Amino acid sequence: MTLKQEEQKENQKPFINWRRNLVILWTCVFLTCASYTMVVPFLPLYLLQELGVSSSSVNIWAGMIFSVTFLGSAIMAPYWGAMADRVGQKKMALRAGFGLSLCYFFSSMAQTPEQLFAVRAFTGFISGFVPASMALCSSTLPAERLGWGMGWMQAAVASGGVIGPLIGGYVSEWFSMRFSFYVASGALLLATCAVFYFVQDIVDLKARQKAKETSILSDLRLAVGNKKLLYIMGLFFLVQSCLLIIQPLLTIYVKELMGGMEGAVKASGVVFSLAGIAGILAAPFWGRTGQKVGFARTLFFVMICAGLTNLCQVFVSDIWQFGFVQFVFGLFLAGAAPNINAGIVRTTDPLVRGKAFGLVTSAQQSGGVVGPLLGGFMGTFLATRYIFVFTGIVLICAGTHIYCTKVRKSAGGSSW
């Protein structure tokens, strides 16, 4: 195809204001992640205080409730991703946003751990707002702005991780933990309406209609056939497992460091927020760095440094030391997602990108199943600080593998 033909083809495409899309989607992902971290990290305390679960069984219940949401999402993500290739990412974001808003509302009305378990299971089946927003944003960003833009989108995730726990901690203290679910539901509804009214989707309807309807099994065959995509799926699984292995135990660990329940909810909110603040500061930087020096090389560096930081948890003896180590950990691990997401865009065709993001989300959510269950199990016989050390060793091994298989074989460090 000649340069003139390429220009004519480009001129036939509908105009997409990628800057407006980026700003609106950044805000919506921020609100969605804030809604999540406003309530979900405090579920162990919600089980103890509101639903009457005993201290001896709260770790098991917390692990199950965390994991069931990710299990449902892992099952459904390839289906929603394939559907997005046919109808557009915007419709998938709307479906997930309105559904999640209802789920958070119903969570506030749970009276038993079994009811909360059922609501969280349904939440997993209809989720997918953030992956759809990420795919929608990546499809409209110029190629030269991809790493930068995905870094900012990851910063939106981190920003929600900052504000959510702070709001959740104070709302729980001033009103109740149940009221936090109402606030989260309203924030999700607002984000979904913003997508509906202001975001443009780069849907080529003729091309979408030609896309074949495929089953989850055929999508898995597609992933196995694309070795680079399969590798990216494995990385997301690993990072998500390491992040969430400790989540069911974290608020209880904060309570132990503080020597009691008084102020534990607010302190947990502050500690959760520190990693998010680090993500806001670091994610755009790591995205730009990946664009300049190579996505794989940057990913190798941040994984090694995050793992080494987690090893320092063995020396933590009070809440301030714990908060500092969490902040440094967040500075480095914030570089993982934007560089892995850039790898998805580089290794997939635009017409099946929704399917690719769905498969990667499935792998990520599978890590969300394994992580909390493993953490809840390990927490019954192992001190929490040593679980941090375990995740640090896993991250160091993963970073070493990235270096040996990707960075050393590529002069630019960007090969997938």
C-alpha cells in the first residue's frame, strides 16, 4: 500500500478525540477503582463487625469471598472480551458499570457471610469495567503515545487505590461500613454515565460484523497459539497473585501491628493508600521509560526491585515501618501493568484486541482466585510478614526469567 493510499484510508476513519477519551476514561477508572478499594480491602473487618464471623474463621471466609469474585471474572472475561470485538468496548464498559453498581448496593444489604459470598460471586460474573476501559483507551491512543497513555491509565488505578481506602476508612468510622457500599455504588453509577455520554468508541461496524462468534475454548486455543500473548497472560497471573495473596490478611495484620482494634480501620485505609500514592507518582514514569528503553527491560527492573522491597517486610515491627515499605513496593510494582499492557497491544491485531484483553483479564482474575485462597491458607500457620517474603522471592524469580528470556535476547529490551 502506497503512502497516499494509507493517508486516504486514514482520512476515511471517524475522528476520535483521543485526548478527551483519555481524560474521561482516566476519571472513570479512578472512580471505579476508588469504589473497589473503598470497601473490598475492609471485608475482613466487615465480616467481623457486621456479619458476626468469628476470629477463628474470618481468614477462611475472607479468602473465599475475595477469590469467588475473581473466579467468576476469570470464567467470563474471555466471553466478554470476544463480545467486545463484535459490539465495541464501550458497550461492555456500560454493561459492567451498571451491573457493578447494583452489586455494591446489594452487598450493603447482606446479613450473613453466605449472602455476601453470593453477591460477590455474581459481581465476578458481570465485572470487566476496567479492562474494557483499558482496551478502549489503547485502541484510540496514537502509537507514539501508547506507553505514556497506558502509564496514565495505570495511574488512575493507583489513584483510586489512594482515595478509596481513605474514604472507606473515614466513612466507616463516621457512619458505618454498610454506608461505604452505598457510596461505592453511586460512584460506579456516575462513572458509567460519564462513559455513556462522553466517550467515543473506534468501532468499525463492518469489520466487527465479520468477526466470528467464538467459544471460550477456541479463545484459549488462540492464546496457546500466540506464545507471546500466553507469556503476557502468565505475567499478569503472577503479579495479581502476588498482590492479592496478602489482601485477606492485611487489615488483620494492621490490627496486630497497632495492638488492638481501635483506629485499625483508618490506619488500614492510610496504609492501603500509600501504595496507591506511589502508583500515581511512578506509573506514568514507568510507562514513558518502557517506551524509551524497552517494555521488557523496564518490566524486569521493576519486578526485581519490588521483590527485594518485599523481603524487607521481615524487619517490620510497627505500622510506620510497614507503611514505608508498602510505599516503596508500590513505587516499583506500579511499573508492571503499563508495560505488560503495552505488550498486549504490540502482540495482537486490533480486531481481536477485545478478545486478547479478555483472555489476559481471565489470567489476571485467576491470579485473584489463587492469591487470596493461598494467602488465607498460609495465614493459618505462617506469620504474615513471611508471606510477604514469599511473594518477594516469587517476584525476583519472575524478573530474572524476564531478563533471561526477553531482555538478553533483544537489543532494545522491548521484544515480547
